[in-house]
Amino acid sequence: MSSIDRLDALLRRFGVQAQQFFDGNLCDQRRFEPIPGRGFLHILRAGAMAVDDGAGNARWITEPTLLFYPRAHDHAFTPGPDRGVDLACATLAFDGGASHPLVAALPDVVSVPINEVAGLDATLDLLATEIDGVACGHRHIVDRLFEVVLLKLLRHLLDRPGEHGINGGMIGGLADPQIARALGAVHAEPGEAWTIEGLAREAAMSRSAFAARFRALVGVTPHDYLTEWRITVGKQLLRRQQPVSEVAATLGYTGSSFARVFAQREGLSPRAWAAKQQVL
């Protein structure tokens, strides 16, 4: 069975943009206030610091580490008593904010030692060079490199979800080579008339084995996941002010069937939901 890119279809539809805002020596405590619709990616390059993730119980980090906060989350860093820490930070703007599928699937904070993430050394070296440089466009390169770091971290999480307390949901499914093929097909073509038999063929499994493994790993049935994904994509298209009839057709629904399923999930009709988003 050929390999697939487990993140491609998802990130093509729901992107993420990084923006660097700090680089240097952090000598005093700094609190990072939650920003609605934004996450944070911090790169601790050297030094030791206490990390308070908002629960009041600080934990010490003493080795170079990636600290990823997928959604708005209050946190604070306090450098150790000897000297400051070498830190680089960026905000992350996920399409859809907290409703971005990856954001919704991840815990509030993910901490991973840098030496555990394959292929980061060259990226971090280039990031440091560009941050210190003054060549034209370097800020754009820096932001894109933060996105590369994030993608390599996400790749690491998909390869080792259990090591980071991610044992189910979409991440659990994408971590399985066969279930990932079915999820990738749904992510790429939400309007396809998918059946359990069709998704099982994508996964190269029998119908019964596929349905059982999908539910065990993802936590819902294939039909429920497909419906939830269609509604998630539908909300994204409605935010972009696409007509309800076009959204319904894109997702494989008639106008009335889309309105019924949407209202069952969201408590509002698609038009009412879209109008509410324009006010917010």
C-alpha cells in the first residue's frame, strides 16, 4: 500500500499562518494573554524556565523544547535564577480559530523536546539566521519557517500520538496508516457519496473490520465523522459568504437536507448561522 500525506487535504482546506513576535533572551517572567482565535508556538533554544499553563502548578523545562498552544490559553514563563532563556515565539492564526479541526483535536498544550522531532536542526538554524538578518523579505521567511516547525511537530505527533496523551479522535485515526487513507479521502472530497463500503475500500479493509477499527480509534462511526466534517467545511464556506445552495451542493446535499442536518448539529439554520457570524 502506497503512503499518503495525512495532513495535505486537511491543511489545504484549513490553513494556518504564523507571525513571529519575540526572539531573544527572556530575563523576567512573561505572561502570554490568550488571544481569541490565536495559538502560540514557542521555541526554547537554551536555558531553563518554569512554565505555568494556567493551572497554577508550574513545571520546569530544562532542555530545548517546542511548546505548542493550539488555542487561546493563558500561560507564563519564568526564567531560572542563573540567567535568562533563549526563546523565539510566534502567534498562530488557524482558519476557523478554535473550530479548526486540528485545534479541536489537540490538547491545550503540547511540549516536545526538540531533539525528539526529526529534521528540525536545519530548519532552526535557518530560522535563527533569518531572524538575525536584515535582507529584504526576511520577516516573511521567518513566519514561513515557524510554519515549517509547526508542520514537523504535527508530523511527529501523528507518528507518536500516545506519547503525548493523544489517544483518540481525528489524530488517533490519522496515526493509523489504513484509517488515515479513509480520513484523507473524506477530507479531500467531502461531497462524495461516501459509504462505509467505499471508505473501507480506501483503507483496503473489510467493511466490518474497518467500521470497528474506525470507531475504536476515532471514537465515532464513519458516518458521524463524515457528517461532522461536512458541517465543519460548510461553516467555513458560510463564513466566506458562499450561498447556502452552493455550500449544500459542494457537500453532496440538497438545500433542504443540508439545512436539516446543519440545524440538528448547530441549532440554527445555515442562513441564520451565517448571519450571526457576520455580526460577531
